[in-house]
Amino acid sequence: MSFVYQYILILAFTIIIDYIAGILIENTKGHTRKIWLVASIVANVGILAFYKYFNFLIENLNATLQLFDTGKELPYMNIILPVGLSFHTFQAMSYTIEVYWNKQKAERHFPTYALYVMFYPQLVAGPIERPQNVLPQLHEYRPYNLSNVQEGISRMLWGYFKKVVIADRLAILVDQVYANDEQMSSMSLVLGAVFYSFQIYCDFSGYSDIGIGAAKVMNIRLMDNFKQPYLSGNIATFWSRWHISLSTWFRDYLYIPLGGNRKGEGRRKFNVFVVFLLSGLWHGANWTFGIWGFLHGVLVVIFPGLKKIPEKQFARSARSVVSVLATFTAVTVLWIFFRAENIQHAFAYIKGICSFRGGSFDVGLTVTEILFSFLLIVIMLWREYKFPDYKVKPGVKYVTYVAGMILVLYFFGVFSENQFIYFQF
């Protein structure tokens, strides 16, 4: 509401529609149940499509009209995308679908259902929750738990560290390189691409840590959204560890209903392409996102044999190290499409890397700051690999940890107007 206060009406509308639809789906039988499910999905997807993709559609129609030299141009709508619309739309849809599949009872208490959709720690950027996880917790008596409060604060502090100390520091270089890529040396472009990989991870997983930690303080358990994705040995494993709530959403509500791998290898590959293409476009109304998602689907389909490589831990063998580095390289190259302003920008950036050209190394950070950034990345990777949980023993150690993290945030944090990257989705 502090962004655009009228947008609370959009959330209110979908909440009312889905609340009523859930009860009607549970109370009816046969074809009528499907009608109410479709009505709920149409309402949610319709709002998402209008605010997120209407101008994208107009842009493509205008491009088509120009090809035929009609001299006509369709007008654009002056609309702003509501913050987090894609996230709470998918969370709301999971509720009515689960009720339709008889895996979730319809919620009769309206404020509780509204809280499920509007639960503030994860409202604007996930994780995208399932009703079976959150709704029962909202009905339970959950007394004050000091251990959960301490664990939640610990995770929030780690999330802030990844965001303001690492991600926002890397953003200085990334923004400079992408804004001036035509003048940059190939080495600068490589550095910008690598730093963006870690920027988007620390930015998005940092927000998830803050959201999950804030919920933990209030005795609410949310699902993990990241599990060391850059230590994956293949693209398929990467997607089982990156934005887990979205990956499992598409798996449960699109890939499996399309047939999954039950209708032959050809159909499985088609389903994979559809899921990744739509997953890409879910991120934004730009063909760069579609290409980014589609190419991930291509890699998953082309290299299924890589799944046989042991994935239990990192650096168990030379083979696993090579696999991790190869996967990270592929992911980093594809992130260029995600970050670029358009397709032409993305290909020009990649061409600049492959040309091995000289050029400017004015990347916004000094050599010392770049080395310090790499040190922070190493510390982050080591901490998440070595200590994957966020439990800290109470007492002096806990107070020392909290005080130390606050001091680190204050002295090493980069405080600017950089919003979380995934707020735009």
C-alpha cells in the first residue's frame, strides 16, 4: 500500500474470489467443481496478465504492424506492476487447486485465509507457500519460543549480510559494466557476468532468509527456497536448489498435469520446454526472460546423463569439481539474458566476451574493492556449505554473534536505493 495504496483492492478482490471458490469447490460435485476452479484461475491469471503482460502484448502487436507497414500503432496502458503480484497470485492458485484435488480442506475462516495470502514476510518475493504448510500453523496455538526467536533473528541477520554487504556491493560493478558494455574490455564483461550471478543469488536468497527468519520469530515455519545452488553438478540439480518454491510449483501444477514423464520421452521433453519457457516469462514481460528459461530447458533435456554424477557434497572428486564449474559457467552465461535490457543487448554482451577485446576497466570498484568482494563471496559460500542451518547457542555466544553481525552490516554494508531484484516480479 505504501507503493500504490489502491493496489490493495487487487489483493482484496482475489482473496474474496478464491475464498468463495474454495468453499464452492468443496461443497459441489462433478463438473460444477471444475467451473469454480476455472473461475478462480481465470480471475488470478487475468489480473496477472493485465498488469504484467498487457503492454508486452501491445509492444509485440505494434512490432507486427510495423512489419506490414500499416502506419498504425496501438496505445499503451499507463499501468505499474503491483509489487509481488506473481508471488501471491501463484500462492493463491495453489490453494484452490489443492482444494479441487481434495488435498486441502477449504478454509472457512476468512481472516485466516486472507492472512495465508497476505502473510507479510513472504508476500512480495516468496517463498511461494502451499496451503498445507501454512494454514494449519495459523490455526494452532503457537506459544512464545525463545529458540525460534533466536534462530529467526540469526537467519534474518545473515540475509541482510548477503543483501547489503555482498549483493549491493556487487551491484555497483554490475550496473556500471552493463550500462557501458560496448566500451568495456572482455575481462570486465566476464567479471560483470560472474558478479551478477552472485549478486542475484545473494539478493534473492537474502530476501528469502529475511522472510523465513521473520516468520520463524513469530513461530511460523516457511519452506526453504535455496540449497547451495551454485554447488550443483548439473542444470537439473541447480533447479532443484534454486527458487525451490517456484520450481516445485511448476512441477506440481504444470509439469505433472501435462503428463510429466508418463507419456513417453518426446512428450517429457515437450513438457520440460513448456515449463521452462513459462517459468522464464513468469519472471518478466520480456523475450529475454523467455529465452533464458527456454535455454535452461534445452540444457536439462540435452544433458540428462549428468544427473548420474554424485551430488551429495561439493568437491568429492575432480569430476564433481569440473561438473560444478561447468554448471556455474552455463548458468552465468544464461544470466546475461536475464540481466540484459533486450535480446540485442544480451547478444552484444556475449559477443564482447568472446571477442577477447581490450577496453575500459572502469568498473566502478577499485582492485582492492574487487578482491574484497571475492573474499566476501568465498566467506558466504563457505558459511552456507559448512553451516547450512541457522541455529546459534543461546547465551554469550549468541549475543556476540548478533552484535558482531550488526557491526559488520553497519561498517561494511552498502546502503543505497537498490531494491530487492525479485520485487519487480
